[in-house]
Amino acid sequence: MTEIVMNQSELAAEIAARLREEVAAAVKAQSVGVATTATTAEGEGVSFGDFLKCVATNDVQRLRAVYKSSKALDETTGAGGGFLVPTQFEERIRAVGAPMLFDQLVAAGRGPLMLRTNAAELALPVLEQDQAPNVESSALVGGVRLIWREQSADVAESEPRFEQRIFRPHAADAYVAASTELITDAPQALEDTLVTLFGRAYAVLRARVMLRGTGVGQPRGIVGHPAAISVSRATGGNQVENDTNTVLAMIQRLLPGSATAVWIAHPFWRSRLMATRLGDTLLYTVNGQSLVYGDTLAGIPIAYSEHLPEVTGAGSLILADLSYYAMVERASFSVAYSEHARFLKRQSVWLFGVRVDGAPLVNAPLILADGAGNNTVSPFVEIAAGT
């Protein structure tokens, strides 16, 4: 009898110990702000929440075996960053930005040239299009032309002018702090919130730098770029007449054949643009709210962006063919976690990272082959400062 009682006691102690381990594991899983999974076997229970949990607990073995994720290293410092986000989850993050300006432009076929690379830099051969062309050629083809010749005569030389454009994706990070109470009480909701916040923040970042990036430690934007033609605002008439004449002058300076051109305007331009007219015909048409089926000005779609200068500023209204703008993304986002950075505030921190570069593919306005030598057009036309 004594032996049986001892075995039962040992069994009870073992069960209690295992229960404590399970409870501790469940509490730890909740504390990182993601939903727990039913199993930890390789290939099972795979989700973005489980991936974030592995990052938070530094489960390198599972990150490598299940998610094929490795450390994102910073070439400039040699320091280790977060973990690379797997492709299937990266697409989920990108999809969140669909309602934003940048993704709308891409979806409508009027966005920039998008390139992705695994390398630290990407070199693109680009035609030099900013030199005066021969009257029998065009700046669009970088000096190449077909030259007439008589039978049996030598072929005249005509070579394209190339230059190499280097893109080096710059690093940008999103820092998100969440209270430990929120992490514990609503872990699944926090996971969804992080995806939404980061996805939309990335869409905003790309729109901002494409329009107004400084080129110093970040991509170079369109506004104020040497390739952009600045059109002075018309004066001498009333506001409607001046705005109409300015719009027409901007259209005249747009690169011919820009079938995918788009207007990008500060939101406060809308009421003024809606009043522009040629005689009794309005230049502005209202078809809806989205870019794809939205408003047009002289038949060209309009997108509105809060990232442009105010209405009186230079570049508050742009006419652009964004196929002449290249944006290069470093493949894969990265994500890191820390429960120590804001310990005294009882907050944990998620750090999401991206690397991106971008710039116009022309350095200066293009000179027309009309023989005048000073008539220029550009894929980027912006309004000058004024009222």
C-alpha cells in the first residue's frame, strides 16, 4: 500500500509540473503579442503570427527551418538587424497599401518602373537623352538615327550615348511600441494592427520620396529635380483664366507620347481645377473617387497627394509620366523585437525595416529636334510658386 501511495504522489507531482510548464509557455506566447499555434512541429502551425512569435522569442531554429528566414545584416556597419520577412507574409503587408496613392498609381498602370534586387546596389544602363539631337533623330533615342546612303557607299557612324545609373537602396525603419497590457489582452488584434500600420506606412513612404525625396540618404523625388520643367503661373486674367492657361502651358511642355501621364495635385487644388474651361467646355470631368475611374483634367487622370507643397508653393501641381521614374527595392522586409527598449514604460517594441531607392531616369529636360535648340519637353512638368 505504501508503494502505491508513493507512486500516486510522484504521478501527481509530475502532472502538476507539466501543467506549470504549459501555463508558463502559454503566458510567454501571449506576451509577445501574437496568436499561439496548436503545434510547433516544423511545417505546421505556419502563420505570420507564429513568425512574429519566433522573432520575439529568438527561435532561430524554427525561423530557419520553417520560414527559411535569416538575419538581415547592415552592410554599412556589419551589425545584425532583424529577421527577413518570408515572401508570403510580405505580400500580405504590401496588399494593405492598396488604397494609398502609390499603389493606386501602380494598379492603374501609371506608376513608376518597379525593380527589386537582392544586391546592395543595382546599376542600370540609361540613354543620355538630355543633349541636343540631330534634326533627323530624337533625344528620346539617345542620338541613334538611321542615315540615308547611296548604293555601295560607306555607312555613317551613329552610336547611342549611354550612362550608368547606380541605385543603392537606403534603409528606413518603422518603430512601433505597444503596451504589455494590449499585448496580453488582444494579441491577435495587435498582429493585424501591426500589418496594417506597416503596410500603409510603407505605401506612404514610397509616395513621399517619389514626390519630394531629397536624394540625401533617401531616394530623389520629382519636385525640384533638374529634369523637371517649371512652368510659371499665368497672370493678367481672373483666377479661372489664369489657372486654365497655366494648365495648358504645362500640357504643352509634357514629353510627347506620354500615354500614361497623370496629374498629381495638392488636395486644395481640386476646386480650382474643377473651374478650368476652354470657352464653355470644362477641362475637368468628375467620374468618381478612385484613380482608375476617377477625375480627369484635359483627359488625363488626376491623383491628389498631401505630400506636395501647399497650393501657392512650387510643385503643388505636377504633370508626370512616371514610367521615367525608377524605384528599386531591396528584396524582403525585416522585423525585429525588443521587450527591453521601453521596459520602464511597460512597452515592447517592434521594428520593421525596408530598403529602397529611386530617382528620375532623365537628368534634364529633352531638347526637341525642331532645329531651334531651346525648345524643351520633359516627362515631369511642375507649376512654379505663385497664387
